[in-house]
Amino acid sequence: MGVLVTTGRTILAATIGLGMALGVQASGYPDIGPLPQLKTNAAKAELGKRLFFDRRISGDAGISCADCHMPDNGYAHPDALSPGYPGNGHFRNSASLINTAHKNVWNWDGRIGTNLNDMTREMLTEDYIMNMDMRIMQERAKQDPVYVQMFKDAGYGEPSNGSVRKAIPEYLKTLTSRNAPFDTGKMSDSAKRGMALFKGKGGCMQCHNGSLVTDLKAHNTGVPENFDVFLDPMNHQAFVAFTMFQGIPDYMNLKRDPGYYNVTLEEQDMGKFVTPSLRELKYTAPYMHNGMIASLPEVVEFYNNGGGKDSRKSDMVKPLNLSGQEKKDLVAFLEALSGDPLTGSGFVWSEEYPAEYPVIENWRQVRN
Amino acid sequence: MNLKKHTPTLVAAAVATVLLAGFGVTSISIAGMEKGGPAPLAPLGLPPIPPDNLQTPAKIELGKLLFFDPRVGGDASTGCSTCHEPDQGWAWAEDFSRGYPGTVHWRNSQTIINSAYFPRQFWAGSASSNEKQAKSAAKGGVAGNGEDDLMEARLALIPEYRKRFKEVFGTEWPHIFDVWHAISAFERSMVQRDTPMDKYLQGDKRALSEEAVRGKSLFEGKAGCIQCHNGALTSDTDFHNIGIPPNVRWEEDGLAQITFRFEQYAKGQTEEGYRTAKSDWGFYYRGKNKWDRGKFRTAPIRYVKYTAPYMHNGVFYTLEEVVDFYDRGGFDEDGRTTDFPENKSPLIKPLGLTDEEKSDLIAFLEAYSGEEILMEKPELPEYAPLFTKAQLEAAQEAK
């Protein structure tokens, strides 16, 4: 029995509509430019890093953010459909978190349009993701002397669930692309030709534009459904729980991912997804909201064929008649948007977590 | 130990008959203090059945499956029976119950046998019916940690459950609300009314040993137990501070300290209370009255043979320890008592029992347990895809 959250839907829809109205270039689309590194507080980001890799911030202490957002995979997951919380699967591809701090709308369906603090809460508390009662999370942090010190050093005082939701976004800010050939100006000739196609004949710029290479708006490109969402009851149960909670009508009979319809409940938005950033694709295969396309050449083939089959498909997606070389060039450009892997110790927490919580000595004498 | 096959359906049929016969019969079983003294010990009647959740064999059978099904919970590992194990007295044989994975509970797991009679459930009475109790058990962060939507979604993808819910509740899809109904119906079938003491009270004077008969006199007399453990249920269902000391495990176990603080938070302690509490404040959490600190519901004497350890925090592992505790006037062997001695019941005072009297009393307590109720875990129905590939392909075509 879902709680129908009607308030906020329209507001969120409006926010997404605004998209990135600034910096529009002559062609009508914001140009693709470099992404600035974001200023971060080192102590807060370090705390966020430890939390991000810590399984103890999930309900049964069995899964961490990094189990679904894996450093080696561009902070996404190599399976078409993300893992879920133990006991269930998932119905979407895990989204890359590189550059996520530069966005203003999150999730494939764009259901969160506020900030990463809310996004983090969603991941922590959703029953099919981490299923964490944040009051327990807070008390676990207070029981780990390393956290007690780190929260203090970060200026948060005592560990609290509020500061967990601040520290993790601070860490996510450190995950910004670095040294992509596109940004350093070291693109191959093939990639340069691909860029021209991307902006011209390929029509990709209509949706993939600006520094993030996305308009952050929702479109229907006709990506086929991933039947494993429905044929595997572990995935389907997460899907049913999600659509039920979101108040999607007739969720038991639904045989497709409603996408942006979830935000607006308008029929025309059925099957739309928010344009993803095209940075760091080298690491984040497979592609699309449900991982249905395994490789970049196949993505290009998909667009060359005019996208998939859907009566509500965007007019902006149509057959392209690209030559073999043009397709290769386009792929070369997409690859040139990927930079250094963010897998070093600056990004990844590698120290062990204690196997047990140490006891607070003199318990009866000290304040809780 | 011989595995006694419990037959809930028979009980159900019996209950249905009584319902037709009239409701009044059931109410005597939970009578509290009567004018002029505690309600006398009496054989246990049938449990009260709420008119909006009548017993049927199919409902009880469904409730049994759900009780044993860990998918009614967060990560599909921890169902009701996980902490209410049939061969651990339908409870958990440690001081604190095991918790949801990654946690430990902070109270002793209560047996579900005879829980149907209690108008207020849990050690501190925070749920007013089996239905409400089941809901909060399945959802609590250190218990089932489940969420309605996901639990309901799981059941919808298990064809056998769809069939049974439709049969019992007439719904197309299982409703979480009905899960609590079915489990409660099962619990209402899990009662024990044929203990030696029940037989004795019904006139079979050979049902109790001589020792137990002497113990009965102590229980009703010198030891004063009957002042609280009375009526058919052996509980006034009221709340008392009898002097149970805090469990030292809170001083020694990091995981238990986490849950301790979480519970203070979850139960709505004041900031100062959260900072300073070092024991379970019990009934206080209900009305936030300071005179209720350290009070717990009078636990029934029924079925205790199988439900060690005892008390809300499991501090006593044997009935001997329990009786010694009462004999000392509410102190453990180290002289420890409640953090709230100002609230301690005046009915708890040194008893001066001899060793023989103690063992008589224990013989009597044990006479309130019949045969152990064991039950084979049912085979649980499996998930199956809801749609066929052909249906999905057709939907894809129709997009």
C-alpha cells in the first residue's frame, strides 16, 4: 500500500524543466566544456569516504554504498541490473557517481531534485537498497572510536545521522572527472571527427549537452525493457515495492519501467528517463537505465537505428545513416570523455573496519 | 524428546464453537484483582477472539506459514520463528533475544504460547493486541526490520500465498494488514490449557505431586506470589517493579550498548533520559510517568519450564535463581536490584523460605507447564515469476 506523495511532484517536474538554461550556444544547446573540481573540506570528505565503504551503515550490516557503486566500475556496477539489499534484487542499472555532485536531479527517473543529502537518505533508508533505521546507524557510529574522532575532526561534534548525510555528499564531491582527453585537449583525430558528428549529424547534442553532457531533462529513447526485472522475482519484488510506494496506479500489472511518469503521473512521460551524463562511460558499462546495451558500439548502433520502439519516443531520436567509420568516430569521442580512474587511496577507503564494536568502559558511570 | 504434532485446527474448531455459544465464557480467563483479594487460580479458558478476526482453519494454517517465513521481515533472514523457536519454548534461550542481523535485541524473547490472552503485549505492554504486536515485531529495527511495501510485494510473487490469501481474505493480492491477522489467528491457536495444574483445578487431584501441592499453598500463602500471579492466566496483566537488576551485559558488550541507546531514542526518551538511562525503564516508556520506571508486566507462570532464561532482560537462567531472588526480597545473589528502588512494589519482601519450601515452590511452578509444544517447520512456498516471457513481449510490442 503505497503512500501517494502527490505534493512535490509538480514542483520537481518544474525544476527538471528548467534544466540548464544558462550558457546556451549558437546552435541552441549549451556547449560541452570542462568540469571544475569542487571545493571540499578534507576532514568531512575523509569521513564520508569511510562511511561510503562501510557495510555497517546498512540495516543488516551486509551492504555498503560501494558494493553497488564500485570504484573500478566508475562507481557504478558491472551487472545490467544493480544488486539489491540482501534478500532482494533491483530493477535498474546502478548509476555512476562520478560527477553526481555537479547535478541537480538524481536517479534515472529524476525523482529527486533537491540535493545529495536527500539522495543519500534515500539510499540509506529504502528497504530494497540499504534498509537502515538511521537511529541505529547513529548509535553504531557512536560505538566506533574511529568515527567518534572523525566526526569531531570534521567539526560535526558527536556522530549523528544528520552529519552522515552531510559527510557522504562531501565525499561524493571529490568524485569529479580528471584528465579526460576531451578536457586536456589530447583527443585523437577520430575522436575529433566523432565530436563533430555528436554535435552535428548525430544530433546527440540535442539532449547530451553542457559540461556534464546532459540536459538533465527526461526523454523517451525507446530503450527496450529488461525482462529480468519481471522474470526474476527477486528483482520484481523490488520493482513492485518501489512502484507501490511511489503510488503508481495498477503497479501489480505493470510490465515496464514507468520512468519519469513516476515524477509527474502524466501518461506522456511514461518511459522517459533523465539523460545521463556521458562522462566516464569507459568504466560504467553496461548502459541505459536497465543495462540493456552492453557496449558503446552497440549504443551507437541503437541510435543509428533511430532508437527503440515506443509510440511516445522523442522526435529527436531518428535513424542516422552513419557509415562504419562515423560510428567508430562517435565511439572514439565518447571514450575521450573518460578520464583517469578514481581508484586510488584518495578515493577509496582501504583500512579494515573493526570486526566488533568495542565496549564503552565504565558504562554505568559515563553519560550515553 | 518426542515430537508432538500440534494440531491448531482442532483448537480453532473449538474456539469457533465457543464463539457461537457466547463471548462471556472467555472473559473470566483474564480477570485481574477481584474485590477482597487476588483472583483465584483457575483453569485456563479459551482465548478471547476479536470479532474482526475470527478463527478459521485456513486462516490459522496461513498464519502458521507466515510465522515461519523469514520473507516477512527485512532481508528475508529473520522471521517470527527465528526469535520464537519452537524448541526454545517458542522464545530464544539467551538473556537478550538474538536481533536482526547486525544487531542484538535488548529484551528477552517472550514465548508466544498463551500470548493470545494478554490485552497488552510485550514486557512493557506497548502493543494492545496480537495484530498490533505482529506489525511492530516485523518492522522494528532490531527485530524483523521489514517494510510493508517490500513484504507485501514478496507475498504477491508467491503463487501459493496469493491463493491462500484469496481463499481466507477474499483479496486479489495479499495485504500486509491481513498478514498480521493471519499470524494472530495462528498465535491464538498456540495455547496450552492441559497442564497438570489445569487438570488439578478441574478436579484431578492426582495431577499434582505432593511437593507441588505444598508449593501451591506457599504460592497462595507465605510466598505471596498470587498477589500478582493470579487468575487463570497466572498474571494480573498489570505492571510492577519487582526489583530486577539491570543486565550486566550492557556494561560488557558493545553491540548491546548500541541497541540500548537506540531503544532509549526509539521509545521517546527525553534528552536527559537518553544520556543517563542505564537500565530498561519498562512501563515508563508508555506514559512517561516516573513512578512507572522499572515496571514490567507480570509474566505468566505458564510454560516457564521451557522458556528460560527469565525476566524482561533474562538475568535468571533457572527457576532456582528466580525463587532465591524473591526469597531475598528482590535482590540477586550479589545484592543488586532495580535502578528505581523507590518504585519497587511493597509486595516484594524477604520471604524466609526453607530449602524444602523453595523446591516445593519450584515443583508447583513446573506444574504450570504441560508437554512441550513442538512443531515441524512447514515447507515454505516458493516464488514464481508473475508474467511469462510472451506476456512481456506482447507488452513491449504494444508500447
